[in-house]
Amino acid sequence: MKSVFITGAASGIGLATARRYATLGWRVGLYDINREALEQAMADSLFAQSHSGYCDVTDRDSIAAALADFASGADGKISLVVNNAGVLSAGAFTEIDANSHDLMIDINVRGFTHVAQLAFPYLKGAPDACLVNLCSASSIHGIPKLAVYSATKFYVNAITQALHIEWQPHGIRVSCVKPHLVDTPMAHDVQANTTGEGRISLTPEDIAAAIERAAGGSRVSYVVGSAARWWALLDKYLPEGMRIALTRRLIS
């Protein structure tokens, strides 16, 4: 049986992804720092054959224990790891408190890195193994009032590109999805603290479907949402001044 390990799986995109793969008959591992939300999620009969556990991605030992816990019931192998856990604080760069900046870096960069590195030996032994990273349309161009969050997603994009090449000889595909605003508390926080970020047009289920496409596809990245795809195309070919003007127009 194929298996998928998902971080940040208690709600939003992570939970939608867990539901999608459970429906497909995979062995699903839902891991999150929120034990109460996990218990509520696992009450769903859809997860009768699934497994859940605590995972704090800011703690490398916690990640290692979670991966080992899940892999112990899957012959020591994991077919797919969805590196989903992430946080966002929106607002003027100088007005966001230092702790919020640190938390985005700790979870979206350090935690993300540890999950990928610690997952490698479990993926290496699995047929058609894949790591899918949750990136963002904010990795297309640095976004005012999302400066640090946007920077963390540039990091996700870069390490995805590097590992896509580095892990290919080991039989592991690495890909990422880059959605625009998704109907989650994170996106509503963006709208509450910025202007011009666009309407929320994607659901967690849309992103779960994109994750499945990325896991079974061949591309390094998948931009999700028509607005984001147009933006990515224009940002790729426009000169710098016009890219900046386009970004300013999109967020002002």
C-alpha cells in the first residue's frame, strides 16, 4: 500500500490533502502540533485506516520521531511526503514583531528543511517516491507586507529546484505547488492586513488536487490559480521595471 506523510495535517490544505489520499486508498499519516484538532479530524470514518501523531516542525527530534512512527507501520518506507506546515504574518515589515518574523523563519525555512532532510531515507527506499513542498505565488516576486513570508517561499522554491536534481539519482522526485490565496485563516489574515491581494478563489481541496498532480507529474513546480499563472508568465518575461510595476499594481 502506498503511504503519505503530511505535516500541518490537522486543518486547511493539510487536512484536505489527507482526505484526498485516504479516499484514494493510501495509508495516510496526519501529523500536526495541534493535538486537539488532530483528534477531531481522526473522528472522521474516512481515516479509519489512517494514522496520526504529534509533530512540532520547529523541533528536529519531534520530526524524526514522527517520521519513524509512521514509517514503522509502512515497512520503513514512505511513498510521498507533503511538506505543508507553515505560518504567515502579514503587515508592514517594520511593524511585524520580531517573534512573528522568527516564527516564519523557524517553521517555513528551518522546519521545512529538517522535514525534507529527515524524510530522505524513508523516501529513498520507496518506489516512485516524491516530496511535494508547499510553496506560494508569493515566490514569483517579493510581496510588500508579506516580505518575510514571501522570502521564506523563495527559499522553498530554490531548495525544491536543487533537490529535484540532487535526489533524481536516488529515484525521488521533488516538486512544489504555488497557490494564490486559498480559503484558509492564513489567506483571510492577508486580506485583513493588506490591500489589493486579490480575491480568494481557491479552496484547500483545489490545492490537494494540485498536490496530487505534482506528486504524479514531472514538473518542478505547479502554479495554482489562473491569476497566479498569468502573473508568473508576465514576471518571467517582462523587464525588471515592469515586473515591479505589475507587482505594485497587484498589491496596491
